[in-house]
Amino acid sequence: MLVGVPREIKDNEFRVGLTPSAVRELVEHGHRVIVEHGAGEAIDLDDARYQAVGAKIVADAASVFGQADLVVKVKEPQSSELGMLREGQVLFTYLHLAPDRAQTDGLLASGCIAIAYETVTDDRGGLPLLAPMSEVAGRMSIQAGAHALEREAGGRGILLGGVPGVPPAKVTVLGGGVVGMNALRMALGLEANVTVIDKSLPRLKELDLIFAPALDTRYATIDAIEESVVEADLVIGAVLIPGGAAPRLVTREMIRAMRRGSVVVDVSIDQGGCFETSRPTTHSNPTYVVDGVVHYCVTNMPGAVARTSTFALNNATLPFTLALADKGYKRAMAEDCHLLDGLNVCAGKVTYRAVAAAHGMEYVAPETALGL
């Protein structure tokens, strides 16, 4: 199979779909790989390293999309890329379709086979291809929030961990999943006062066993969310409905009641965001202010630490990439129900229930769409 890797073109996105090590694995399996010129250059993965393991370097994205049977990316295809996808071509990347009707329409019109990293599952009910970037984003959320709390950045002028004689910042983490746990670990490590809110009592018990007595846990009610958000200096939005739009847990009224210079970091923004006042931002212009509260809503947070993120992502995606290349998409998904869960769009049909529900579109079971 011919596997293609285009250079990412989203704002300040420097990750790359395949590392040279992953390319070497594909070549050893008998596949050909083409990589767009400069795709990994920003993270010290230059063209020569790809050529040394058997990849062919091509001049532009059009050459990748025009030739490849399987396109492996990191972020969702941008508008210029959607037009280059073709019928029957397999796209393997993050998609986040529920809040993005334009991308959904573009993928449907292309006739491609679009498999989303974020909805591939595992035997434990987890999301193994989302997890590595959730770990990165969770840890980064505290770095970003701590910086945004600085006065120069528009915040209250608070040091997250305080100093002797001065109390630390109050941090509220909404959601105790992979993002939330990594966020609270970082916040606790910086000696902040941390509260985590989740709707799963078993999960709260797990977090309590790991982090007590430093961590406060609260069950997710409207009252608990409102009280904790209003009292917080920094709020991390870390809620997830796999493949679906994030629930809006924090209202405009709650934001208005927060202290001036407080900060919210919406890690859920890829799926629409969990704050009513959230809107997508970029690394070039990461924050804005609503009712005196600083909002950080960058949609590709792990792109800021692109080298770490690229290797972490490839560690997780490589087995699935090899399966798609070795077996073809139909057989690979027929033999692996977890990879099948990643199928979001197939030859003009929406094959992920939460995406169809978000856009009011017809849902077609993936098995039906693939003719399995």
C-alpha cells in the first residue's frame, strides 16, 4: 500500500503523522511511504531522516493526497485539504466532527473513508489513541493556566503554588478522566489547592485513594460546579463524551460571578467546549477575556510541544496504521471491533452515532457502510 504523510497546516501545528521509526516499520512490512517536504522539519525530523528509512519525499500536499491510498495525519483536514481527498481514500487522523459541520460535509462529499483517532476504543473501554494527547493536554493546561494567571497575561497576578505566608491558587478540574487526572497531578505538584469534580463516584474514589488528603473531590451537581467554579482562580474544563459534543457545564452567569482575572482553560474545545463562553483559539492568539475572565481555548494544545506529542501519538497509532496498510481498511476493521469504532465517515455516510446526532444526519452502522 502507498501511505502518505502531508505536512500539517493548522495554525502553529508542528506534529507529524508518522515518525521515521514508524515509516521504517511500514517499509519493513512491504509498503511504500511518501512524505511531504518539510513535514517533520520543525521538530528535528528532517527529510534526510525519512529518506534514510525508505520514504520518498514529495514536493507538496497535492502530491501526497493525489497518490496515497492511506493518508496519515494528526489534525483534522483543513479546508484546502478537504478538496484533495478522493473517493475510496483512507484518512486516519483526529477529526472531532461533532462541533464541525463544515468538515463533516466536506468528508461526506469526498467519498473518503475517515477514521478518527479519538473514537478508536480498547478492551477496557478506553480511547487509546486519544489518551496520549489527553495526557499532554492535561499537563499543559496547568502550564497554560499558571501563565495566564500572571498579571502581564491578563490574570489576577497569582502564583499557582503561593509562598510561605500567602495561600496558593484554587484550582477546579471539571472531569476526572485522563485529561483531568493529568491536570490535577500537575496542579498538586505545584502545591495548588485542587478540587476535582466528576459524575462517577467510582472514579472519585480512585482519585481520592491516589491523591488524598491533598485533593478535594466533589460529585458533579449544578451546585457543586457553580460553587467550585465561582471560588476558583483557575478552572480546567476536561469533560468528554466520546465522539460527541462536550456538555456545556459552566454557564455565562457562572463566568460572570468569577473574580476578575480568573482563568478558564477549556481542553474540551476540540469537541465544542464545556464553558458557554468558549470559542476556539490558536497558539498565535491563545486567550481572550469575557466578563473579566481570561479564556484559553486552543484547539491543538499538544502542538505546542510537538516533538513530545508526535512520538507519544505514534507509539499509540502505529499498530493500527500497520493493520490498515497490511490488511486494507475493510479487513482491518472487520477483524478489529475497536478500530471499527473509529470509523466516522464512510463513502458519503455518517457512521458514528454521536456525530450523526450532533448534526441531525442519518446514521448508518459502520458494518452496513462497509458491507460486512
